[in-house]
Amino acid sequence: MRKLTIMMSLLLTLGSFCACSNDDEMGFNSGKDDDLIRLPEEGETLNPVDLFEIKNREKDDNVLASFYFFNEQLPIGKRSETFFVNSDMDECYVINNLQELKNIYHGEASLPEINFNRYTLVIGQQVTSKVTYPVIKQFLEFHNDKCQLKLYVPNYDGEIETTQYIYHWALYPKFNSDGISVGFVKDRGTIRSLKEATGQLQYDQKGYGWYISYGKPNTFDSVDIYYLLNLPNEFEVYKEGVSVKFSGYIVEMTDDSREALGNMPLGGYSYYFIYLTNIEKGEAEKIEIPYRGNPPFTITDMPSMMIQYSDTGEWSIAYVKDNTIYNSYYPIELSDEFKVQGLNVVISGNVYEEFTKPGQGYNFKNYKIELTKIEKVE
């Protein structure tokens, strides 16, 4: 399983913090990067860097490599075969250069390129029967030249009978400290779950990974978009989309991530991350979307919905299937009486051009259209 994660994190509710190794204890040689390390001020809090935001800002398609790598090497629900091998102890490391990372890695896959001049990797394993996955968020607090890593986890009732190997990692703005400790906060209010929901698995055109479009029951235009934090490899062949049944834990998305993803600014759409606990193909092997093709072509009596994009003010006519928008048609001319957000219409026309817009799924199509008919649906 692979999970994309904007690792966040944690507070003490389960007793005293457990000490983790610092640079000196590990015997690492930080080399020239030491000159760039800063010691945070007393009481300062650091949040993990948002790699989705960095990818968007720096236009660097390689910046998400660490997401894919660490979330594959540090799996949910089973032991890692490349980090903390044969270890039944709590461990946590502050990594400030490549050699330090190599010292704790025991795999064959190539390590991701991390800019250790700008970032510090915090990576660890916690062995416990008192808490469970997923880690919802994390951050660091600094006191007396030491730091505390605080990991938020779900507050489930009852005890967990089996030992859990909980892995965590995140990149932070570059720092150093004289020591690091880790503790958990059980938080009931920051996570919810879905069980056996039905949605459409698709791939983001901008390269941010996979997402599931889920139409909320008993609604027409309320849709949740779940960007996946993990996905079995066998599903990665379905870039053109496939119907799926899925279960998982929902994690809130940061404002920076939403902005970086460039999601469609539609009132009925909400965006989250999700840890999948199960996924299987639905009845349809492949999503079949009508009213599309290679322009020029003609559409006749297509049921549609009027959509205005808040960032550009443009009006489009959207084809909706299973509460998911797949095609948008941008008319050459549009009467003001049809410029009503969410208005249901039926259209016919001549499609003459296809184009792409950022932040839309692999299976999403945009067209320009000359309307020959448009009628309101009461």
C-alpha cells in the first residue's frame, strides 16, 4: 500500500514522553549542513512543511518523491522491512543530511532527493497497545533547547489488545535541538470515517496523485473529493477512471494544500485526504462517459448544470454523472437568463475544441461549444 501524507502531529495524554535519539546519540556527522541549522527559540512551535504547496510554488514535480517513498516504506498495519528492522523499541531521529538517512535505511530502493539545506526529516517508530492509526496531525514544540513531537491519533473507546507499530515522518523547516521526545494526544474530534462507500477513482492531471470522487447520498451536487494517502499498486492502471467501493479514515486538508491543488471552486465540492482501509473495484470496470470525443462533434439533448468558476468568472455547462462533473462545455455566447449557478438545463450544440484546465482529473474534459439549443429544466 502507498499513502500520500501531509504528515502533521501530537500531544501527551498517555503518560510521560518517551525519549528518542538525537544527532549525537546516533553518531552522525552532519558536515557542512551544520552551518545552516538553527536552534528554535524557547516556546517556538514548528509545523511540517506542506509538500503539495511547495510543489505548486516551486513548480518541481520531484518534490513529492519523499511522500511516495516514506509512505511506501513505512506502511500502515504491518512492519517496515527497511526502517527500524527487528526493533521493538520506540525510536525517533532528527535527520539533517543524506548520510544520517542512509545510516537508518536498510532497503534497496533509491532514497529520495531531499534538500537538507532547507529541511529536516523527523522519522520514528512508536511501539504501543494504547493508541492506533492513523496519525492525524503532528507538530514540534521547543523548550530548554529540546523539542517535543506531538502526534494526534483517534480517540477510540476501549483498549487495543495487540501491539501496534506506529510509524511517523515529516519534513520540517531545518532545525536542530539537544534532544527530541514523542507523545500522543487522543483526539476524538479531528477524524471521521467512511465504510463501504461507492465512488469514482481517478488520477489528477497535475500529478498530485489519485483521488476518489464521492457523491453524497440524497444530494445532487454535493461531492467530496478524497485525495488518497495510500492505494494498492494494482489500481494504478486505472488512470482513465474506475468505479470503486471503499472504506477509510478522512483527514482534513490544509488551506495551502487546497490552493496548491487548484481544485475547482464549486460550492458543492469539499476536499479531503483519506487513509484507505479497503478498496475494491465496483461493478463497472471502466467509467464510460457520454457526450465526448475528438472535436468536431455534435451533442444532442444533453442534461447539464450551469457552473460559474469563482476564480475566473467564466460560465460553463457541465455534464454530471453520479454526482460527479466529468465534462465542461464553454459556450461562445450565453444569454444572461441562464447564468444561474446550479441551474439544470438541456443543451445541444457543435463542439469544436478541447482544452485542459489545472487541478482537474485525468478523466475530466473541457470543450468549447457553439450552442444550437439550451432550455431550462424545471
